Amino acid sequence: MTRFAVEIQSAAAFETPELLAISDEDMNRLYAEAPELELYRLNIDRIRRRREHVLSDKEEAILAAAGEMAASPDDIYSMLNDADLKFPDAVDKDGSKHPVTHGTFIPLMQSYDRVLRKSAFDSLYSVYSQFRNTSAATLSAQLKQLLFFANVRKYPSTLDAALDGNEVPTEIYRNLIDAVHRSFAPMYRYVALRKKLLGVDELHMYDLYVPVVDGVEMKFTFEEAKEIALKALRAARRGLPESAPRRLCKRLDRRIREHGQALGRVLGRARAYTRMCCSTSRARSTTCSRLCMRWATPSTRTCPTRPSQPHTRIMLSFCC
């Protein structure tokens, strides 16, 4: 969350308390008098359902103002994980070196060369182990942040607070975990079968991704992958305009080609950032209206207001 987004949330903090101040009778009357409100009934009902967890407008403004500070653990981890960490090259059985990044790690784990798989695994996790105390402190800060907001909003636990937004009862969450625990036997059989088919004395984490049969090695060019994605989107567009899948692929094509290897280190992850960090305003940068504060202008490599700083974060996203 950026400073600008926090400012917007702070300014709009009065909306939810005022919406909750409307009685159910008056709300039903408003729906009857203005049928166009039906379009927003679901969102309104979700807000009103969380009435007991919403504070006064002044208190909501304070919590919103704390948003940038509350996002610090995630920002710190993102900078460490997506920008600062560098991994040694992996070495295969022939002595050839292979770069290890977030984007190449899984393909390396799928190699039939066990020496390469182990080398890549050791490369990645040996670096992470060097920062285990930093990672633990960052996780602790995140847990304290979650606990603070759960307590302030009067939730029984951080789990209740996390699931409430999606209207998921904690019982469902716990039942899913219990169902997994009850189903370990098939997984154990699968692991034993994998060990047998791979012909190894001991199965390690770096043996879990490689195919258990020979000849399974699928590689695609960028154009081939884009065409596969386009076909899938056409099949699943469900009422979207006919041109929507094509527009989506064009945006993906533009984003990846513009930023190239800057995103390559973290492709395959949910988030993709370049080196960054600057929280000042950027008059010459552009941003997507659907994803606040995610700049992606290849022509502006430094912050306009602080040229000494690297360019701000770039997110690989499918928005306009």
C-alpha cells in the first residue's frame, strides 16, 4: 500500500460508518425508491454485515492513516525477496552453470539431471538461510500487525478477521485442514511410488517436481505460450466481449517485452517488481486506474522527483 492509497482511504474513511448509521428500514426504503441501488446491494450488505467490527468515522480514519505503516512487513519482505537476494548459479552433472532465479527455479527442479536439481535447491535455500533471522523478524512484525487490527476491530482471532471479508466461517477452514490430515495415506503411497520410479535411495524435496517417466519435457516459445493462453481465455470468457482475450494478451505481450529481464527474476510469482523504493509523487509517471500506484512506464527509469533513486515498483498485471 502506498502513501497515495493511504491518503485516499483516510479521506474516505467516513463512508462506512455513515452507511452503517442508516437503519434497515431506511435502507429498504432507499432500495425501493432508487432501484438502481440494487446493483450495489451485495457490496452494501457485506459492509453492513460487519457492523460490529466497524469503528467510528474518526477511529476508521486513524486506522486508514496507519495503513502505510502496517504494510511495512510486506514491503520489507518484497524488497528482500524480489530485489536484494541473489542466488549462485546451479551446476549440472557436466559442470555447466545455470542461473538460479525465482523464475528459473521450478524449471530447474523439473530437470532429469539430479545433480542439477540438488545444486539449484542448495543455491536457493542456502541464501534464504542466511537471512532466517531477518525473515523471522519480518514475519513477527506481520503477525503483530494482524493481531493489532483483529483486536481493534473486536474479532476473536486473526483467523476470524482474515476470513470475514470473504464470508468464510472458521469451521470451514478447519474442516479443510482436518480433511487433508485424514487423507495423508494416498500421499504417502504416491511418495513411495515416486521414489521407486525415480530409482533413488532417499527422496528429497528436489525430487518432487521432476517427471517420473522419461520424455516429458514441454517447452514453449513466448508466442506459443501466448497463443495457448489466448485459446484458454476464449473458452472461459463467459460473457466478456469477443475482443477481451486478445486485448489481454496484447497487454501481457507489451508488459513483458517492455520490462524484459527486469521482471524475469520473479516471473512465475504472483508479484513481479523491479528494484525500487520511493514514496514521493511522480508527476511524469502513469498509473492504472484499477491498480492504484503501480507504475509501469519504461521511459521513466528513475523517480522524477528523486532522480538518484531507482524506478518505482512495476507489477505484472492484466489491467488497462
